[in-house]
Amino acid sequence: MNRLRPYTAHARAAALSALAYRGSFLLSIGGIAFQLIALLAVWKVLLGGGTPVGGFDWPQMRSYLLVAFASGALVGSFVDFRMSWRIKSGLVALDLVKPVDYQRARLWEAIGGVWIEIAVVALVAAVSIAFSGPPALPAGPELALFVTSMVLLIPLKFIVVYFSTLACFWTQNDVGVLWARQAITGLLSGALVPLAYFPGWLATAAQWSPFAGLTSTPALIFIGRASGGHALLLVAVQLGWVILLWYAARALFSRALRRLTVHGG
């Protein structure tokens, strides 16, 4: 517990910062909510007639998009902007002299804001249920795998964000990197369009990439498109990417430190 205390302090500080800058936080969540409304409107027109398209009917797509909204809201841009700003300004040097692991401390900062994001997701889901009715829940084993997948989504999304933010050590610019990451993850994760609509080779590549674990994996399990051994395999792949990318990020961070410049040296 004593070893965890510095990291839980980082989590509390991050949560307080999110509350202090709640305008920026709510604006970023609002952008994702607007995307949800737009996608719901588009898919309602395409699937509202009752004819499935690509194996998806309207109730399944509505549930899919709700999960996509939840996955997009978790581990939002607050951690991204905070970390990139400290790298560009040189304040990252103060983080490096603290008696905590840099990568773990950033993870706990991301976790610190998750409870606020979960509250916003619950509010949006409640409004959606009030207007459209509750979505069909998966069976017991699949529901457990869905919850596990959503939990794994937090460290996986953090590592993807962490990877892209480390690029600031080389570029000294975060805006272009942020836009590129959002475009790639939005497409290859299935957040904008389910991977089933992709060409065969691209759908296969995306499904086994780390990006699928950000949206497609939990969404497919939730709507019943992945069940039993298939669902278990997708969650195992998600866990595998978390472990692999975690240690890859540590190696990249070691190289990034060679690019650190403080007071011109």
C-alpha cells in the first residue's frame, strides 16, 4: 500500500484538475456525444427500415454506437494535453526527478479521471434509454467478458495515447500528432464504422491490431456478434496488446529521454 500511495496521489490530483477545468473536460466529452448523435441519425436512416446491412440491424447498431461512445469518452484528451504540454515546456524534468515511475504515474493520472468520465457516460446512456428503451444485454458469460474488455480498454487506450504523446520529444508539436492518432484510431478501432464493413484484408488487419480493442472488441461482445470462444479470444488479444505495448512504451521512453533539452543542455 505504501508503494501505491504516490500513484493514488497522482490519481486524486488528476481528478481534481479535471474538476477544476471542467469546461474543457465537458467540451471534449460534448464533442464525442455530438458524434454519437450524428452517427445515430445516419444509421437510423440506413437501418430504420428493418433490413439489416452487413449483418447489423438497427437495435444492434444503436447498442454498438453506445459502446463506441463509452469507449471514446474513457481516458479522454485531458491526460494527452497535460502530458504533451509538460514535455514541450520542459516541466517534464520535474516529473523525472520524482521518486515514482514516470509511465505508471501517467497511467494513474488517466485512471484518476475515469470515474468522472464513467459518470458522464452513465448520464448519456440514461438519456438514450429514456428515449429509445434499454438495449438487450448479453448473456452472463459474455456480459462478464464485456466488462473485462471495458476494463482492459483503459490501460490499452492510455498506452496508445502515451505512445503518440512521446512523439513530442521529437516533434515539439502535439496538434498534428493528436489529429493523426484520432483519425487512425477512429477508423481502425471501428468507432466510426464497424470493421465488418471494411474490405476483407483491411477488416482482418484491423481486427487483430491493438486499435480493435478500443471499440470493436467490447462492442461486438455487447451486441452478441462475438460470443463463447470467439469473445474470449478477442479479450485475450486485447490483454496481449496491453502487455506488449506497455513494455514497448518503456523502451520508447528510454530513447525519448535522449531528446530531452532543459536550459539548452
